Amino acid sequence: MISEVVTKKNSQMLVALTPDWDSAQGTMQQYERDEHGNWIAVSKRFPVVVGKNGLAWGRGLYRFDAIPALQKKEGDGRSPAGVFALGEAFGFAPKEDAEWIRLLYAHITEKWECVDDAQSRHYNQLMERSAETDVDWNSSEKMLAVGEEYRWGIVVKHNMSPVENGCGSCIFLHIWQNEETGTTGCTAMERANIETLLRWLDPAKNPVLVQLPESKAGVLDKMLGK
């Protein structure tokens, strides 16, 4: 199913693997298609952390609802497993200081929030609050207040087409606290590695994130010719 979802229009891919469903530690590696359409590793594996409780099937480019296994839920402390498009980048730097980033970029200020209230019409939206904003939520991530972890980040398009209330929100790639501490549902890494990703990722190449436990990586291995 992964080979059916990741099509020839996708020519950059991030692969994040964990030892099992409940592990918070894992690795990530960058892949790019060569002139023959084959996937070639363009980086070594580097360490990442995922949700503090591990992984659960998420909602991305393929729907895993029919699979009788863990499904990603709001507040479960798990990162989504599956295949996901990548969205905009964000950071504390003004746009003029982030021109080296090719992804669409949002300059995070104190007005930026990501809504994690499943009852809100704005659930799972990263948005800039203004006087005209229809604030119907009781819970959100104040992006700037999170601190150094959100100095640089990338939106993972999980649970967005369509948005389903309670199925998980505000999933990003971002800077970790450290290599031991899992997240509330994002995938995090050291600052140098996310800066490398931000320089490499090209929206014209339709980059995707494939995130799985090792036990489910067999189809991925075939696609990569392993």
C-alpha cells in the first residue's frame, strides 16, 4: 500500500522508523529519486524521538481505519504512523531571515496558535489569531510559548483531508528536548538535523513522510529495493 500511495510525483521522502509500536526513540533517513526513478538514500540515519507512548495509525495519504490496530487519538501521546504529505515550515525567524527555506514559511509570533480542542470548528488548524478570529476553542498550543522546540518546525499533514474531531492534531517535525524525551505526538530531532531538512526539502518534489514501526516496514523495503 505504501508503494501505491507514494507515486512518481513524490521525489523526496523522509523515512522514520521505530523499533516497535511503543518506543519513543527511532531514526530518520532522507531519500530522493534518481534519474531512473529509483529511491536513493541521500543521508545517513539520524536519531529522532516520536510520541512518548510510541506510534498509532494516523490519517494521511492512506487511511488505515480498517486495520485492527492502534488508531491515533487526541491526547494519546502517540505519533501518527503512515504516509503523510508535508506542509508549511514555521519558525521564530522573520521571513527575510528564512529565505533559504523553500517550503512555504510562517513567521511564528505570540499571535500564532494551533487548535487542539476537538470541539472547535478550527480543530487541527495552525492559525494567527486576530481581532476578527472566531475563537470557539478552550485549548490550543501557543506556538511561541512552547519555546526552543518550535524555533524551527514543519507541518505534517495528518488528519487534514478531512479533519476528524478527536483523531489527533498539531503534528509537526520540530526540535527535540533531548534524545530520551518523547513528544506529545510530534516527531522531533536535534536542531542541526531539522535545519538540514529545511534546506533540503523542495515543495516542487512533493516530499512525504513515511513513519512506521520496524515490523511494518516490509513493503517499504521492497519499494526501496532492499
